Amino acid sequence: MSEFHSKIKTIEWVKTASGGHSLMVDQTKIPYAFEKVEIKTLKSMYNAIKTMIVRGAPAIGIAGAHGCALFALELLSKYAPVEDLWKNDRTIEDKNLDKNQRSLFFNELEEGLNYLNSSRPTAVNLSWAIGEQKKVIENSKKLPLATVCTNLINNAIKLENEDIEINKKIGNYGAEVVPKGAGILTHCNAGALATVGYGTALGVVRSAFAKDPSIQVYADETRPRGQGAKITTFELVQDGIPVTLLTDGMCSYFMRNKMIDIVVVGADRIAANGDTANKIGTSTVAIAAKYYNIPFYVAAPKSTIDLSIKTGNDIIIELRDEEEVTMVNGKRICAEGVKIINPSFDVTDNALITGIITEYGIFKPEELKYKIK
Ligand code: MRU
């Protein structure tokens, strides 16, 4: 087995003397090409998130953490440039800075972070990661500006590495509920390429496959962006895990014909009552699974759980460009004048969810608010 997932990091910080930059897989190119792009500024990170060069809630979170560090470096070169960010004595560069310049640095940084947070609204991992970086900034307020930058970079790298460990824990818990020889249906991509590595829903698949190579995956195509067809099948084929591609809407055929034993999907934001926003089409799958009495699991890290909102009604659903629906491979596929609404996510009601697989274990939707702090 080639174990593609263990060889790649979807997004990683590359350290250089001047601080470094973010290096990420360009997901808009898969499966036609596997290319990485360097992201060096706040603006280009905003665009990478918005245009889905980086996508998937946990990967977007890490992109947010990187973006904070990148912008701090941009501001450092404006207010207190350094030759080598990693050398030990940082006080020298700050000696010519007056109080006003320091507060300008922190004010601009705050504005930049809020701008980055507005790049995509639904996946809470973005604001969670930016929030983690804001804590670092708060704790570094009295330190030399170069140290603020190194602290932000080190924290981004820490979050990056933790993501893979968390996904492996999710995978191991989830594998316990996958029946022997199961047909596992998934929607969208919640794999290594939607995280830093290993994946959430596909982490469950990977851990289950390691124990039982007779499992089969059924991957929904996931219109309009095709994450299932383009990315999920790519990842699974690379890892030698058997996968069948379904077009959206086929799932009830496979369920009725007893080919699906369990559904496992990822999540973009989970409310305190367990209502879950995930890629558009997820709730349709959950409704069909309920009808056919098939267990429906959500696999997601704590950073995707938003206890500040009570129900899924409070989740902002991103509306994307209508061309994602009307155009395929640069060609219009419908009549001019047709109306389009293109919600990128939907909310699956907690009543449809058998369990939420986290790095702390598997919980019923109603247990989340007591078990996750
Ligand atoms: O619009 P995307 O591709 O960012 O949406 C991704 C999804 O909906 C994923 O299923 C979700 O983020 C979970 S990723 C581990």
C-alpha cells in the first residue's frame, strides 16, 4: 500500500531566515495535477481560502493560523525589519520603536486577522484558529515584535502537528463502530486533503481499512465543486482503499440494495445541540439513512464544535457564485435566465445523527455540550 496520506502534508509552514511562508497543496488542480503553492501574504492567504485552493474545515483553520503569522511578518518588515528572525536577542530591533508604532503594529494586526476571518463564513475552524493566534498575541503584547512573530509561527506549527494526531484519534474511535466488511458512504471530502493529514471521515475509513481490508467506500460526487469525485476518490485510490463513485442522488439506491452499512461524513460547524453543517447534500443523505435505518456518523475535531451557538439555525451558510452551478468545465449546462441559489453547506438535524466521533470519543449529539469543554 502506498500510504499516500502519510507522505503528504496538505498545508505546512516552511521556516526561512526571514520567518517563512505557508506551503499548501493546490486542491483546485486535483486530480489533474498535484501541485503545491507558496503563500506569503495575508491577501494571498485570504484568496487561497476564498477560491478553495485550500479547503476543508480543519485545513482552513490551519490556513488561518498561518495567515496570522504571515501578516505579523509583513507588519514586522514595515515597523521593525530584521535580518534573521530566529536569532536570539530580539530587543535590538525594537529599540527605535516608540509606543505609538507598537500600538499601530497591534492594531493593524487585529484588523488583518478580522479580514482573514471573513474569507469564508461556515467552517468555525477558521475563527477558532484565528482565536488561538489572538491569545498568543495577547500574551506577547509586551515582547519585542520579532518575538510576537516567532510565537505566532511556532503556535501555527504546533496546531498543524496536533491536527494529524487528533485525526488519528478520531480514526481509531470511529473504526470501532464500522461493521466488518462494511460499505461506508461518505459525502464531500473529509480526508487528508481537507485537514493537515489523515482526515476525519476518511481517517475513520483509513483506520477501519487497516483493521479490515474488506471494507468498501462509496463516495458521493458532491456537486457543484465535485470534492467527492475529484478529491475523495483520488485519496482513496492512492491508498489502495476500494472506492465506488456515486453521483449525487444515487445514495438511496445503494441503501435500499443493502450496500451501505454506515455513513461517515465530516463537518464544518457543529452547534451545541449537535446540529451539523457540512457540505450541501449531507442532510439529504442523512434523511435517506434514517429511512433505511443506517447509522449516520459525523467525524470532527473539537475545533469544529461551536458551543457558543445553540442550534444549527445560528450557523451562517455560505452562498457561493452561481457559475459553480451553471458551468461545467467552462461550459454552460443550463438555459440562460434560469434562477440559481448556491448554498455551499446544509444543516443536518441532530435527530438524524447517530454519533459524533471526536478525538475524545464518540458522543450522541445531545451529549456534546456536557462532554466537550
Ligand atoms: O467547501 P469545502 O470543500 O471547504 O467543504 C468541505 C466540507 O464540507 C467537508 O466535508 C468538511 O469541511 C469536513 S473536512 C474534514
